[in-house]
Amino acid sequence: MAQGNVTHRCFFFEPSGDGLSIVGFGPMYITTIVTCVVNSLFAVTATLTNAVILGIIVKDETLHSPANLLIACLAASDLVIGSVTQPCYVAYKTGELLGVTRVSCVFRMIHWVFGWICTGVSMLTITAIAVERFLALHLHLRYPVIVTTSRILKVIATFWIACIAIISSLFALNSDRYWTFLPAPILLINIIVTIVAYWEIFRVLQRHRNQIRDQMALQVFSEDNASNASGVTCKESSSITSRGSAKGLNFKHYRKSAVTAVYVSLLLLLCYVPFFCAMITRVVVGYDTRVKVAYECAATLVYMNSTINPALYWRRIPDIRRAVRKFLRRFCCCCRDLPVETDTLSHMGSGNVSFIRKESHISGTGLHGIT
């Protein structure tokens, strides 16, 4: 194995990190081998799973809700990670191991550019999902008028164009050392906006839950008195109470959708924060062996997020799970016997505020009148 050329400069990348020895079985050598194996495996799973998620959302018009379009944007970003960024990372590190400087440089650049574009899009999309859930709760009947699929598509296009433009500007700076100072504040702003949005969401949901509990207690008390006075049977009274409880179903499913969005956000942060910590450490401490080992491991964790996300969609979003089951039964012979999942939300009617429905408007039995 040859050591990388210390004096070689690859585009705008600083050459200091290339001089770190990966000879023998030292920390860098072992880290490179392990990260290459892990990224090779997760590149396949990320590509296949996100291609399926993106395909079913695009093809199935019943899934064309604003929330699902944002999920599709996240899946598209993860698809690029799996199909381009991770394979180029493996090629770049393999070239570094073999001392093939020119090949390593080319794949390093491709891996870096696509990786950062997709990372930026993912961060912005996670924040957009939080804001979308917040608007679904606070806009009430105005939500389907203001938050339309066409506007969401424009927002998504803006995310991609902005990230491409920002990454392209780095070629003019001709150095990546202080690149940390741009994404770190953006990540911080995204975290703050996301936390505030979810804080407001769950504050309102908790208040609504308390209102429902008080209303149900009062309703049961009133119906008991009415049944004693008018001779209404216990069965009829129970039926009336049950219908009153049904008014809370919209909030029940909205709460589940909000929790799902929180899971996606937390998962992304858990995978991204170590990487940004490694970036900051590089600027403050320098690019020694320990920092580079941490940097490569943290980058691999970021890429693994692209495989974990589709599993979370499957677990938490019923309509996507049903669509994936349908796809697998149709195109995969070994999956023909998968059970058909019943539509548990069909009774929601026009009051559905689910994370997964195209008709995600909010009726008077749902959010209307709750502030």
C-alpha cells in the first residue's frame, strides 16, 4: 500500500489530510477498510429502499399530499446518497489506499459535492416537515388552500437549487477548511425552528387532550342525568358517548403523524450532529489521525441514515406501508403471500389530518375551533 502524496492538491481540498499515513494496520487503515465495507453494503440498501419509496409516492396519486411530497424529497436525497455518494466514497477511499491519486481525487470530489448537496436538502426538508405539521394544526380549514402541492413542489425545487448554488460557490473560495462555518449555523437554525414548531404542536395537542377529557366527563355526567330523566337506555347513552369520542380521532391520528415527524428529525440529528462536531474539531484542533478517524466514521453514520429512513416510513406511515406491500406482491415472487393491511383510517372521513392522505384537509369535527 502506498502513502498518499502529501504535496498533491485535489481541487479546493486542503492537502493536509492526505498526508496521514494509512500504511499497515494502523487506525486510518482499519477505519478505511471498515467504512468502505459498511458503505458498500448500505449503498445497496439505501438505493433500493428509497427508490421504492420515491416510486410509489410519485406513482400513487392518493399519496400526493404536501407531507408525502416532503417525504419524497427526503427519499430522493437519500437515493442520491445511496446511488452516487456512497459508491464514490468507496472508490475515493480505495484509490487512497492504493495510492492512485488522480482516481481518488476525482471520486473524492464527486462524493463531496453530491454528499453536501443531499445533506443540505435533507436538513431543509426535515425543517419543512416540522413547519408543515405546524401549519396543518394552526391553519385549520385554510390549510388545504395555503399549503398546496404546487407550493410544496416549488419549496422543494428551491431547496435543491439553493444547495447546488451554495456548494458551487465553494469552487470560488478554493478552500474547504472554513466550509464548517456555513453549514453549522444553518444546522443550528434548522434545529431551533424544528424544536419551536414541535413544541407548539405538542403544547396545543396536550391542551386539546385536556379539553376533550373535560368535555367527555361533562358529557357523560349530562347524559347520565338525561337518561335517568327521559328513560334513555344505557346502550343508547353509550352510543352517544362513543360518537362524542369519535371527534377526537382526527387529533389522535394527527398526533401520530407529528410523532412520526419527530422520529425522523431526531434520527437525522443523531446521525448528523457527530459529523458536524468532527468538522468543528478539525477547524479548531487540526487534521490529525484521531480527527480524521472520527470524521470518516461520522460521515459513514450520516450515510447510514439514508437506509434507516425508509424503515421508519414503513413502520410509522400506514399508507406507505400498504403501497410498499402492494408493490412487493406485484414484483417480488417471494412476497406474494404478504398479508393485505386493512385501511384503518377509512372511517376518518373528511376530518382526516393524517400524515399520509392526499385529502389532508381539516373538517369541523377535527381541528376547527381549536386554537
